[in-house]
Amino acid sequence: MRRLIPTLTIALAVALVGGCGTKSDDPVADAPSSAAAPATSKLEPVAAIKQGMDRSLAKSLTMDASVKAGNQSITLSGKMDPATRAFHISGKAPEPMEARLIGDAAYIKSESLDGEKPWMKLDLTKLKPNSTLRQSFDMKSQTGIIGGVVSAQEASGGRYTGVADLGKAAAAASTDAGMREGLESSAKLAKDPTAIPFEATLDAEGRLTALSYTIATKTLGDLVTEMRMSDFGKPVTVEAPPASETEAASAEMYKYF
């Protein structure tokens, strides 16, 4: 069970926390796509990028993400609807894993699990307030590196380059579910947490469709994260695994999440 911690929580938390969701007071985040400003060039670049993430998370979407550090890599692909709390994520972290969320019910499949059945079911309401797993499924409460963007320049084709400050990202992050602590930990690993280079791409509707950034660490080499988002607004349906293949997490298991 202890092997599951680096496998699952890092896979979900690093890939999703790294770029998901700014807590913006701008009503654009919840506005229909038809009401979104069609030209991102009218916005100052930093604002365009921050609002771009809000626009991307306003409705359902598909996300592909990878995190690489040295010869280790994590790849994830998922579809999600923050409004209905429906998620389906699969990938390698580095072993194959799959996670589904339906409301407050999380289903996890991984070779690291010690259960007798392939799937484990957890009730998110029973997780600790600072649970990384709980945080991983809460995209709307997350700020990630986007909250620390301090400079940006528009290139061409909706592409932007710039710099983010992990310390400022942590200060802007929610204190719920350990988000701020996670960013502070990343800042401690970085050689220069105030200058994290990134590239971002916005589509014609001002939605963030791609994000990549590199954290040069003191001991792990470069930590490279890449994310792509698409299929905005398309319906997301997630089904629970067969009951015959699922077992409820024991009270002891909740201690690890």
C-alpha cells in the first residue's frame, strides 16, 4: 500500500495541480463560451493566460498530461466535467493506473493496490482535509503554476512564453487540501523558484489549450510538465466499475490518502 502513494497521488496531483484552475473573481470563468471575448490579443498577456485557464475549466474537457524527471515519466489522459464532478483518468505512473470519480465516489485501479479485487472505492468525504487525492479531483479550487505567472509575451498563433514564480503561485493558492503546501514544496526543490519558464497556447475563444513548463531542481534534474486540453463542452459520462470487481476501502486504507 505504501508504494501506492508515489504512484497515484504524485501522478494525479503533479499533473493536475501543475496547471489547473485559477481562483479568479472574473465572471468570464463561468460565462458561456458564446459570451467569451473572441480576441485574446485585447487582453494583457498575463491576464489572457490566467483567464484562459478559467475559460478552459468553465465546462467539461479532455486533458492529456505528462511529467518527466530524468528517466522517470508519468503520462495521463482524462476527460472531466468539474460541474458534475465526473472524471475518468488513465495512464502510466509509471505503472498502469486508472481512476474514476462520480460525485464523491472515487474508484482506483492500480497494481500497487493490495485488495482482492481490481478496483478500490473511496468516499472522498471521508478523506483528510489535506488529502492530496481529494485535492487532485478538485480542479476548481486549484491554482497551480498559473497563479504565479509574473510575465508573458505573445508570440504567434496564440502562443505565449513567460515566467512564473512558485512562491507567488503558493501565495495565491487555496489553503484547502494542501494546495499551498504542495506548491511551497515544489519551490523548495527548485533552483530558482522565482523564474520558472513556461509556454502556453490559447485558442480563438481565449481558452488555454496547451501548457508546458520546466522546473530545474536542485537534486532531480529538470522536472518537465506538458499539458494539452481539448473537447471543451463535450458531454462526459463516467460509469462505475462492475460491482463484482470493486471493494470498498478499509478504514486503514484511508490513512494513506
